[in-house]
Amino acid sequence: MQNQDFYRARIRKLLDEKNAILLAHCYQEKAIQDIADFVGDSLELARVASKTTAGTIVFAGVRFMAETAKILNPDKRVLLPDPEAGCSLADHCKPEDFASFKALFPDHMVVSYINTGAAIKAMSDYVCTSSNAENIIRAIPEDQPIIFVPDKNLGAYLCKVTGRDMVLWDGSCMVHEAFSLEKLIQLHRKYPQAKVVAHPESEAAILRIAHFIGSTAQIREYVRTQEAETFIIGTEAGIIHQLENDAPHKQFIPLPPEENNSCACSECAYMKLNTLEKLYRCLADESPEVQLEETLLKNALRPIEKIFKISP
Ligand code: 13P
Ligand code: SF4
């Protein structure tokens, strides 16, 4: 195994030689965030992917994000360093199961969270991210019934803030649903001045206590603009790297999961599958590449494009 400098230098060289852009989600390991051309949340990354002139997009994130980049750029090569980089939300919403579920509610529109496979997007009327989900729901006429898929926690939060009674698919994020309410209360006692921020994929009990609820980018903006010095972070701990870059003098405390949870820390095991070495190899080999069938690419594009029309 080579050291990080070895991979860093070669990755940047290959990116230049191959007219490639490296996009990284804020949940990636620090070393990957530091060499990326752009680091952001899923909406920002989809936006950058839709505008890039690079011929190849290397996506340091998870599969549904790389698939979204491919749907937006069917003629470009999209590389995903580890093909096993899934997502508990996307992986537990199988197209055949969702098709049967959707058939139970023929009058409903489908709003799918971006954390789904391309086939679910193709069955949707709108695709949203956590940054713009509320705006999208509010833009749909009030008498139009909605199925929201696949995150029941984000769905319940959206029902609460918009007053809509949406039908929810029973999915959840294994990282955000693992946060411990008891540990949050203990941390709150220890740091009474701290502001609690949480991603809306977290459970209702955590969201009830949070001072601020928002997507990854919205949390960054909140932290940047608050006078508070200490923040308890109710989302994947990778975000802390960007928070520290944005506000080096502030203190960030990751919210831990329940004891005995399969997530030992507040990190997404799928996101952390990507490494500098895998990144280097996928650029050198131009593989693994995201491949999607043509009809699927076309049908999934329509609801995704609406992301950019209804801005957060
Ligand atoms: P963002 O839309 O905030 O980037 O969230 C993506 C995600 O996977 C959260 O777990
Ligand atoms: Fe999926 Fe949760 Fe990981 Fe985000 S943090 S990619 S929602 S498993």
C-alpha cells in the first residue's frame, strides 16, 4: 500500500490527463474531500454534475448519487470507485416492491427522495433532495395526494412542516436512525450552550430537540452564520471536516448512536468504502463505470430535472 501523497499526486495528474472532474460528498473521508474539485450535498453535486464540461465524472459518494450524475449526463463516463457503495434507503426499495405499492394508490403522485435507484426515479413524478423536499411538496396542489418514498423519517418530518398527509414508504437511513436520544440529552446537559443540528433523516425524537434541521449544505450554512461556539452534530460525522474548514474556531461534537447498534460510530459504512487507492485505480482503469439502460436513463431524467426548477 502506498502513502496518501503518492495517491494524491497521481489522482490529480490522471484527472487532468483524462479531462475528468472529481465530485465528493461531505460524508467522504477527509483525504478524498481535500483533493476533490467540488465537495457538497446531494443537490449541489447533482447541480455541478449537470453543468460540468468534463468528459468523465468521478463520483466519490454512493451509487444513487453516481447514477444521478449519469442520468444527467448520459453521454459522459461516470466512475464510482467502489461499486458496493450502496445506501440503506436506496437498497431497501426494490423496483418490483415499489411498483406493487404504487399500484395501491393510483391517484397519488410519487415524490421520491434522491436516495433511490434509477428505476424508482423512473416511476416518480418528482425527485427531491433534503435541501428542496419541502419546496417541492409545497409546490404540488394541496388536493393532490402524494406517496413519499423511501425515507419514513424525512417523510414524517415533511408531513409535519407542510401539514400534508402523505403515504410513506417504510424505509430509513441506518446511520441517522441510530442516533441515541439518551446520549443527545447527556451531551446537551454537558454543553448547555451548544446548538443541536440534525439531518431530517433522523428520528422524530431527535428532530424535536434540534435547534436546526436541514440538509448537509443547510447545516453548513447554519453553523457558518451562528454566533454559538459549540454544535452537536446529528448527521454523518464526515461533515465535520467541512464545518471545521468553514469555522476553525468552533467546536463540533458528533452525536453518537445507541449502544449495540450495528453502526459503531456516526459514519456511513457505504460512504467510507471509497478510499484514495480505489479512487486512483478507478481513474487509471476507467472502471467501475456506472451503466444504465437507455430507457431507464430517459425515464429517470424527467423527474430529476424538476429538482433544478424548484430551487431550495
Ligand atoms: P444530503 O442531501 O444532505 O446530501 O444527504 C444525503 C444523504 O445521503 C444523507 O444521508
Ligand atoms: Fe444512505 Fe444513510 Fe449512508 Fe446517506 S448516510 S448514503 S442515507 S445509508
